[in-house]
Amino acid sequence: MRFVPGLLAGLFAIFHLAPSVYAEKLLQANYVTSCSNDNAIKTNEIKVKLLPDDGEAWLEYDGTLGYNGKVMFNIDIFAYGYNITRKSLDPCDLKIANLCPMQATKMTVPWNRMSVSKSSITDLIPTIAYYIPDIDLLLRVTVVNKDTQDTVSCIEAPVTNGYSVYVSGVGWALGVITGLGLLVTVILSILGYSNIATHVGFRTMLLLGFMQSQAMYGMLALHFRPLARNWLQDFQWTVGIVHAGFLQTIATWFQRATGGTPSEIFSQESDVSIAVLKRSVGNIAKRTLPSTGGGKELLVKGVERMGYRAGIEPSNIFMTSYLVFYFVTILMMFTLVLLKFLLPAISKKANSAKLNNALSGATEWKGFLRGSIYRLAALSFPQWCSLGLWESYQHDSAAEVILAVVMFVTTAAALGFATFKVFQRAHASKALNENPTYTLYSDPACLTKWGFLYVHYKAQCYYFIAPALVYVLIKGIIVAFVQTSAVAQAVMVLIVEIAFMIATCVIRPYMDKKANSFSIATSVINFVSSICLLIFSDVFNQPEIVSGVVSVIFFFMNAIFTLTLVIFLLISFFYAIRLKEPTAEYHRLSDNRDSFRMSQTDNRLNTELLPLEKAIRPMGEEPRPSSPWAPSNNGSARSRWDPGHAGVGYNHHDEQPPRSPFADQPPRSPFADPVEPTLPLIPSGDNIGRRV
């Protein structure tokens, strides 16, 4: 029977010596890559699967042999870059057709079963190798001339055991937790628990931002090891890379309708050997071309690799992300509209005056919806900075390029406008009140629309909005435009992470000690990860075992920290459910941000008893002023504080207007603020409690 050259002989060298202990043992190889620059072996397709306990192997091969002569196979097996075994095989001893001697011919082996003796399976590979997720096991077969020992060809294949850390359930679980965090933040904000909402929102955004950074790392054109590559693949959903059959159909139809040519990688899997970018063992050959050399072999890397691993055609990656974004947008708006109608109904059934007073009116809901658009822009900014700019360079179709540019420009313009308005109001507030944050926290309209940008920072550090947005923008540009150079990407990411880590550690811009601690920890983890990325770029030409060990460190470090952030967020859910301060320690806040904030309940204190007053007032009697210094309805600064101004604060039929006890004090801000800014009314920023 005709057999697979080189690689299959090498696989049999493993399989003939492996032990048989558990029932579900599996080793398989789905593609090969060339580790030499010759064309002696060209592979179109290869699939090898070994079931040791069943004593069988399944084989399929299609390729071409381009050498005539007697050859030997030198087999090397690498685990995490370490050479665990080396063996030489003579194809004549194995009685393999067309290999003794090797003959230049086309070889095709259909998918079929072969019996393997259990007693002859190698004991050189430990049993645990069959169960370690994403085990980094590489088989390299060097074909040499039997007489001269000159190298004829070299091929290698990653061997997997079927277990992986890339599990769809992980992405779904993280997505649900993140969505709950955003939903809880919205509900608490509507109900007036703004302090708890701020903390829950911060923790949610910290987790989401970290996961988006992981996804952007996964889109870099680096030589990731299997464990690191599949770990980063778990976060692809944060940038809209989600596999769904109907999304692929829509994306393909749209591309064809707009003059593009869809890629057909998955439909050609039976004819093409598809490989993800990986460093060749021994660094024999480093290729930058899409082909792995010889035969019909396609190499995917960077953004295309992440899309391929998700089951998405490279030409459909952007449109899939675009459609997922609009699905999330519709879901978000539907949820807000649902809350608008459900919460008033709940308040009526609960007969709670406190809950009823907390709910906003129609005008405030419109402002809240506008603010939600800005929030959505902030959530999707990493997505458009990376995939939007990448599509503008990729040119899948003219219409897709236009959509990509429009989405990026619109999102960047919205966030830029919001940042400008925050800076503008802060400077105006500083000129009027010698405090840049008074207007930011006392104006409900500003807080509703753009508060999400600065409430997580200290009041005096509102300006950190700009560095945070620039940080995301630069990383997106690196992902989009530097796909052709792994080293350049790794170096630039390292520089960006160092700069942001230093800024975070020195300025400590976040609202309290706990927030700063977790933010600094996040920036440090990202910095260490960027060092790992630099190693994955092979800039140091380090031994393979170093890359293997670094990939394990990279996985465990990021996995543990992700779990920590998830627990950090879940703890805030506990406080949100209780609506209670976790500790009883109260002291003055350093920035007094809440002393400037006007609660929704306080905004109604001057008007909620007017219907009762009107009912008991004698017919024809003029209304009496509630206070000579009470705020008026006209909203002007003079009418609020000047008792002599017409129509405000006193009865014109009286001979003299009553004098306000605050008449000798300077006028207050035109924004209604019933809270005295110097009073320590709320708990420490290290805790979570209700803002008043």
C-alpha cells in the first residue's frame, strides 16, 4: 500500500512506542509546514489521527515527491521547544512504497484506517501528554540522502491531543458577566445610587478593557505558541469576532453585491494545507509570504489567524464585527427602553416614594439615551481602532472600506467631542469657581451625557481621559497597519505599555485607593505581557524551550489575573444587591466630588408640595414665597439670589422685601446645589456607598 512520506514515518515512530492507559487518548496532525527552502516534498493536504487504545490510525495525504534516491528519515519530537526524542528510520525497513527508494511522483492516500499494534506504541511520550490542553508538541522530519547524509527536505507538523483552553463557554460566561455589570450600572444610575453605580461601572470597564487588550494582542502577527494563541482566542468576542452561520452568509452576500471577491479558505480545506503562523524549530526558515513553501499551503497570521480560528473567512472578518456591533447596539437600546417602561410600573406596585422620586422624567430619559450612545462609542472604540483601520488597509470591497472609515471616524469624533466638552466645562468651572470639577459634577446634563468618561477618575484628574483614549488608538493602529512585521509590532506595543504603566503609577488618576491599585496591577500585567510578546516575535533568536516556557507563564499570569478581575466585579454585585456600605468608616473625600452633585430627589424638594399648597390656599390669594432665597423657576443667577429682582422670592405688595441671611455672601453657582460643599457627607472613596 502507498504510504505518506516523511511525516507519516515520523508519526509512526511516535505511535509505535507510546503507552496505552486511558480510553480517550488521541494524537492528531492536520497540517504540515516546510522548514527548508527546497521543493522535494510538496503537501496539499494531510490528516493523521492516532487512537492508541483502539490500536488504529486514520490517514489522509495528498502531495508530490520531487526527489529520486535512497533516503533516511531523521525524526525529532519537541515538547515546549525541548527535544524529547530523536530517532532515524529507514523507509526500506518499513516497506513503504515509493520511498525505497524515493521516487518523484504524485502521492494520494485517501482517508482510511490502519491497524497499529498496541504493544509497539512508544513509551517515550508520557500519558499526561494526552490530556494537557494545547500541548506544545511538534514533530519534525528531516529527509537526508542515505549515502551522503545531505539534507533533502524538512517538514514539521504540530501534534495536538484534542484538548484546548479555547472553549466557547469561557467567552459566553465572560460576556454574560460583563453584560450584567453594564446592566447593573445602568439600573443603579437610574435609581439614584450613583456611587455604587460608579464602582460597578469601573470594575466592569476594567475587566472589559483588559479582555479587549488580550484580544488585540491575539491579532498581532507574532509566532504564538498553542497555549498562548488559544488563550487569546477566548477574547475575540470583545472586538466583535463571533462565529454564526447566518452572519457569514450576510457578510459574503454583501461583499459580492459591492464588488468584492470573498475568500474561500474553508471551502478549499480539502485541497489546501492551512497553517497558522509558527516559528520553525531550529529557525531553519522564516517566511513572510502567505505560502508556507511548496505545494498548496496557505499561512494565516495576525487578524486573519484569529478569524480563521473562529471559523470566519478572512474577507468576512470586518463585516462580522460590524454586524455584531449593531446587534449589541439594538440590544442595548431595547434594554433601555424596556427599563423606561418597567421601572415606573414597579415603583407604582411597590408604592415606594423613594423609588418613585428616583426615577427620571421623559426629558432626563432622552439625555440618558444620548449618553448611552457615547457609552457605546467608548465600548466599541478598540474594535474600530483595530478592525476598522485594518479593513481600510485590507480593501475587501469598496463599500466595506467606506463603512470601516465611517465607523472609525464617527466613533473617534464622538469621543473627541465628548472629551472636548468635558475639558471646556472644566476650564469654565475653574474660571468661575476656582475648581475645575464643580460644573462636571453639579450639572446633571453634563454628568448624564459625558460623566462615564471622567467619573472613574479623581475629580482633579479628569484630564486622564485623553491619555486613555490615545493609548487605545495607538494600539489599534499598531494592530491594523503593522501586520507585516512581527518585531515592529512587539516593540511598539512594549513602548506603549511602558508609557501607560508609568503614567498610571505616577499620576494614580482613579477615584480611590482600591481603584488605583487594580488599575496599576492591570497596567503592570499588560507590561509583562508585552515583554512576552517581544519574546514571541523571535527578536532575541532565543532557544525554542524559552518560548515554550514563556507561553506557559503568559497563560497562567493572564488567566489568574482575569479570574481576579471577575471576582472583583462579582463582589461589587453583592454590594449592589444589598445597596449597603461594606464598612462603617466615614471620612472626608479629598476631591469632594459628591458635594457638588445634585441628587434627583433633592431637585424635587422645592416643587413636590406645590399641589398641596394650591389646594388649601383661599380663593384669590397670592402664593406666599417659601423662602426669600429659594431658587426660582426662571433659572437666572440674579433672579435666584437678588431679592430685589422682580418676581422672585417676595411679595411685591409688601413694603419691604425680607432680607436673606445670605445676602452678604457671594452668589452661588447657577446650578441648583442644595448640598454644602464643605460637609463630609459621604463615605471614603475606598468604599462603596450611595451618593447623596
